[in-house]
Amino acid sequence: MALFGAHVSSAGSILKTFDRAKEISAEVFQFFLRSPRAWKWKGVSNQLVKEFRERLSEYKNPVMVHAPYLLNLASSDRILRRKSVEVFLEELKTCDLLGIHFYNFHPGTAKGITLEEGIKNIILSLEEVFSQYSPVYTTVLLENTAGERGDIGKNFKELREIMEPFKGIKMGICLDTCHAFAYGYEINTPRGFSEFLKDIERNVGLENIKAVHANDSKVPLGGKKDRHEHIGEGYIGLEGFKNLLKNEYFKKLPYYIETPKEDNMDLVNLNRLRELAKL
């Protein structure tokens, strides 16, 4: 049975995420450990870790932390890549300490270099991270991208290449529906969804999809832009989400919406997904 939730704010304290999730009837939730556009962070105290773990043990369902947007493990800029590795490592250790289920990140962007060089940089960056720390509890998730501005990880072949060297590491994929559709996966038609599933199986295997970012798309199929829309109000429409929720594998995953924060739309979007899951 699918679990449905949303990205919630961690402003004030990461402990407040539980209450914010409850306000929208979220069964799962995602948050940022720090500002997504800041390098600096005050970290977490031992007391905060203790209190968070207590709340999480009561909550039980999968909680995800999203890495800051500033990270770029693919960058040709050595200083940027160094800072990205440091923050990634710091947050991964914290996630493991807190008992977080998933740590999700965008693989990176290749600016001024080839795709192959970008993938090599991501692998080297992750090798550096995992040589210093291997997560015990937290699973690292690569998020597929929309394919804009040199994005890496836009298809399952690229994601496979990144994952291949790390078979002993707790790693998987978070499928973003908006990104997949914007890249060119026609998940809202029977034929397109079938081809989408075949591409997953051919490259990474369904078992490596661990979670879903459920977002409709403001841009049409193959638009190559990351623009999220409310469930059923974009170019994917309800059919795309219905295809996922009818599938024997995808109907068992946790779903996290990252739709526009407008009025009570988080609750509306979650209820739309729940209704589709009943069909």
C-alpha cells in the first residue's frame, strides 16, 4: 500500500517537521536539514538527536532528507566539488545519526565539460564520501533530473552508470515524475508507461526505485524544464499517477509531493493521490 506525504518546512527546528506533517495528514514527509541555498549550518545537538529519534520511532514511516540545491558533485570547479563532498558527507552522517530512512540528492550538472566527465566527477565524489563513511541505516537516493542545463541523471542509463561502482552501498533512486515526463518519459499513456518500465528494468531494475517525488509538470512532454505543478493540473494529468498507483511495484512505495505551496493545496494534492490509489 502506497504512503503519501509532502515536503515540509524545518524552520525553527527539525522537530517541527512532525507536527507540520500531521497538519496535512502526511503519512511520510521530506525536509531540508539546512537552508537549501546555504553552505553553513549549525548542526544538531545530542539532545536534538535524542528527541528526533524518539519522535521518529513513534512516527515509524519513511522520512526523507533532501540535500541542498547548492551541491554539484559533477562540477569541474574543484572548490565547488570539494564543498559539495564535505556537505554531502556531513549531512549523510547526520541522517544516519537521526535514523533518517532516505537521503536524496540531484546527481549534478555538467557545465563546460562533457557528460562523461561529469559522470566521472560524480563517481569520484561519491567514492570520496563512501571511503570516509558508509551509511548503516540511511539509504542514499539519486533523483532523476529533467535534462536542463547539462543535468546528469536524466535517464536510467546515466543513473546506472553512477550507481554501478557502489554495489555494496545502501543506494537507490527517487523517481521524480515531473522530471521524468519533462525529460521525455511518456508516463501518462499505456504505451509510454510500458516503455518507461522497460527502460527501468533494462538499466537499474525496479527494485532500485525506493521512493517517488509525485509532481505534475508545468511543461509538456520533453520540455526539459523542472517546473512542478499540482497533481492533475499539469501536462502529466491524473492518468500518469494512476498508471504508477495501479502498478504492482509502484503502488507499494512512499510518495512525497513537492507541489507549489499554495493555500491548502498540500492536503488537496495528497487526497487526489489517495483517491487515485483506490481506483
